[in-house]
Amino acid sequence: MDATEKQLEELRRLTWHSHRGMLELDILLLPFTEQQFLTLSEDDKKAYRRLIDCEDQDLFNWFMEKSTSPDAEIQRMVQAVLAHARQG
């Protein structure tokens, strides 16, 4: 498996993992994963992987801006996902 195939396999895995139990999260996470993940820096990719490992209720609160993540890297990715969604 070459580097491109590995990237595509990771993208497929992350796209699947971005499917959540809440439609609101799917609407935010899936387009970001499909359209932006491969363009992220390695540090941001690591932060995004950590973001999607978080609990749905935490994600919902962060994305609805009811609270912020105590982890600055995860919060940066929350803001990136929100910015992407706002750009439409």
C-alpha cells in the first residue's frame, strides 16, 4: 500500500468514525472530514482524530458553543469545523 492509498484508507476510516449518534454532529463532521482532512497539517490531523474520539454530548456542547473543550488543540479543531460549516 503506497502513501496515497494509506491516506485514502485513513480518510475512509475517519469518515466512518465521523458518523455519530446525533444528526447535528454528522452535519458538521462529515463534510469537514471529506473536504478538509487531507489538507490539514499532521498536528491538526492528530487533533482531529482526538476530537472524533470524544463523547457525542461533549462534541454537541462544543459545537453549539455551550462550552469549550479544556484541550486547546481539540478546541482549535472545533473552531476549524465550525468555520468550515459557516463557509457552507
